[in-house]
Amino acid sequence: MKKILFTLFLILLTGLFFAEDFSLYIKNIEDKKITLTLKTNYLPVDQPRVLLFTGFFNSIHPIKKTMTTYEILIDLDKYADTDFSFYVEGEDINGETKKLFIKNMFSKSDFLPKIDVSVLSVDTEEGIEIYIDGENDDGFDIKKIVFGKENFENTELLKNKLKEIPQGQYVLSFYYKNKFQYEIKKDVKIIKINDYVFSESVLRPKQNNIISGLHIIKKGESLYKIASDYGISAGDLVNINKLEDPSKIYTGQPLVIGKVDYQMSPLLIKIEVSKNTLSLYYGQTLLKKYIVAVGRSDSTPPGYYKIMYKEKEPALYWYGEYINPGSIINGIGSRWLQLSDPQYGIHGTTKPWEIGKRISHGCIRMFNFNVEELDFLAALGTEVYVEKEDTKEIPMDPEQIKVQSENNEEENDKNLKVE
């Protein structure tokens, strides 16, 4: 009798509450993986089936059952930018089919947004003004900014703090929350030189991309080889395809092929061979002057160049021999900034005692900590002037010597870094 009454009670509950047969919600996200919880709101459902729609294909996801709760794991790394919709179907103890459909429950960008924070100092009539742009289009709002041990509710308060700090490199931590109250942290490195504050590579020149095709990377191909085959620079491929780490390309990866036309850059590098100095200008303002090593005799050719490729912890290719990054015999040091004549570049060194001398094969050597600072500030397309004698002026008319740069760029198919 008790079993009959219990069964009738369950049937009554079924009739009352099947208006909401299932509920599906986000439990947590960790390491780019989202755990969803599927619940039946009244009594057990026999193995509900979950169908995931992403706009491109659908798949049945395995679920883990715990009483009336089911766990569903979604690995965001396995999907391109897309919206996620779910269809759930299951039978109750009476054999009746119950369904749930949620359209566009969330997007990949809801949890892996493309947040780009920029910090830039500009000369104004009132003095140096700091601009901070941390907004994004993915529905994330800034909740707080952490700098050192201090929290800031908005960027205006942070600007005042940045004006007070001494020169050096720092990290700002921006905390965002989305509509699901999911929090994401974005760390932004900044540098302060004199009274100017910049985030990494924020001083990029304007550019026009001339797209010519698409290439699928084959086994054994390097970025240099692909660039050489198409008669462009490796830096063009990095820039157009927004490659964060050029060393991590892979077989089967599509690359947009094209050439970048850089306009005048906000930063300017002036190298005075006769004085072994490298001066960094922001517009007409001298930010910093570095002692460098240049080429022996006349091996560092004067002229107008641009930075066309950058690499952190570079390997050295010396007449067909590969020398590992970080090796004591790898004279490139910790950074490589290739010029538009690919035989030459600005780089670090494993022989700091040679800085200040005319000793290289034509490249400009810097202390590693100095070239890392320069790499942080200088973006692809930054203009570089190499002068044999001191002109005592900032060269501001590159059109007169651009012919040399164009001739140099036609030879950028070499996979050889010469120090």
C-alpha cells in the first residue's frame, strides 16, 4: 500500500512541476573549461541526452550523473569563437519524454574575451597627460584595478598614482566581470621613462595591410622560409596574423599572406655610430640615450631603416649552424630587433664588456636589460636612423632616404642573423 501511495505522489508531482523539467546553469570555469550543471527539478530522469550546438556542428556531450544532478564539461579550447546552444532530452519514470532548449546560452568570448589594455602618455598644453583604455566589446566591465597593494575603482584615480611613481617597470592588474559575474584578470606591463608612461608596443605606427593570399603551413616550414617564398618580411606575417609568439607556428595553421605599409612612427631611434650611442625619441622629446656597440670600421652602414621583425630569446643561425637561445656562444642575447636590411639588427649580447666599442660585424649591440626595454617600447615599423656623424638634429624627413629602405626590403629573405 505504501508503495502505491508513493507512486501516486510521484505522479502528482510530475503533473505539477513538469512546466520546468530541467535547469541548466554554469557551475564554474577553470583552465578554459566550463562545468555546467543540469538538474531535474522534481524527480530522477533516466540518462538525459545533451546535444550541443555551436553554429558549425553539433555533438553529444558525455555527462556525469550524481543523483538528480548531471555535470557537463565544455572545453573552450576545442572551439572557435562561437555561441553555445543546448538541447536536452530525457524520459521520466513514466516513460514520458521531457525536453529543454536554450539558445545561445553563452559565447566563448563571455569567458575568454579579447581584452586589450593600453596606457599612453601624450604631451598637451597642460603638460603630460596619461590615457588608459581598458574597455572591451565582449560585455566585461572593469570592477577594479590593482597596482601594488592599492585598489583603484576607476582609471582617473590610477592616473594620479602613475604620475607619482619613480621610473621603472610595473604591472597593473585589471579585474573584469561579465554578465554571469565571472571574473577575469588581465595583467598589463607598463614602463615609466622620465614622466611618460607606456604599455608594451603601444607606440605603433599606423599601417595599411596589402593582402595577397592564404598559406597553410607545411611540415618543416619556418616563418622566415614562408616570408622568403612570398617575397615579404617575417614581421609582416607576424603583424598581419597577430602572432603573439612567432616560434609557435604549427603544421596546418593558416597564415594570411600580405605586406604591411607602415606610416611614420611615433617613436624614432637614432644611432650615432661615431659616439656609440642609441637615442630613443618620442616625437621631438628625447626619452633615453643608451651606450651601444656598433660595427668595426664602417660595417654598420648609415641610412634609414625600420624594425621589421622582433624575437624574444632568439636562436642564432651562423652560416648554417643553429645555436640555441640562451647559449653563451649565442651573441644575440635576449632580444633581436631586425632592421629592414635583414643582415642587421639591434640585439642584446652575451659579452657585456664589449658595449661601447666598435666591435660587431655591423649590428648594434646593447646590454640585455637595455634592449629588453627598447623591445618593450618599439613596435614593428618603428623608424631607425643610423648616422656616421652626429647631426645634432632629429632626422624628420625620411622621404629623402626611403629609396635605400625599399632596396633593402627586397633582400629580406635571409634566415641569417649577423652580429
